[in-house]
Amino acid sequence: METQDVYEDSWKEFQLEGSIPEIDFETNDVLFVGMTESNSCPYILDSLKTNIEKSQISITFEPLDDVCTADLSPRNFVIAIDKKLSSKLTSFRIVSEQKEIEVPILVKSIESYG
């Protein structure tokens, strides 16, 4: 299966809408991040940083409004990252006002048939 096919399949699996952004897979990898958020307080991206010493990428969100409803809706992020950096990353850190979560980066294996 080609990288582009895996990318398109993942886009559908995460139920993302709209046209799929073009990615140069010779120089970039893609991270798909699935989260949930309140409908009344959507996450707003503040920063995206890599820490090579910790083999980590970190995404930080702006503080949320004071009053949020308790409902949860899915929210997905798709992040293209340079292969020179992505090959060194093993974890993904999500930082918000309420909490910090660290999760491992899982690689979806791509096999070539030919």
C-alpha cells in the first residue's frame, strides 16, 4: 500500500471532511491526533514545538473559557512534520490549562507490494 493511500484511508478513518491537503511524503510525515472537546469551548492551537532531547512533539492550547458545557465532541488534528524531526520523535505531549497528557507515537506500518 502506498503512503498516499494510507494517508487517504486515515483521513476517512478520522472522519475528516473537506479536501485532503497535499503532502510531500518524500520530506514529510503526518501525525493524526484524535481528541474530544466541549462544543462551547473549542480548543485553539497556541503552539507546536519539538524537543529532540526528549524525543517529543508538544502541542499547547490557549486557555479555555471559564464556563464550558460537559458535552464531548470529537476533534481531530492532522500535523505534517519534517521527516528529519519525525524520525527522532517517540511521544506526543498535549498541554492545556487543565492538564498535560503524554502519549506514544504509533507508526502505521506501510508495506510495499511489488
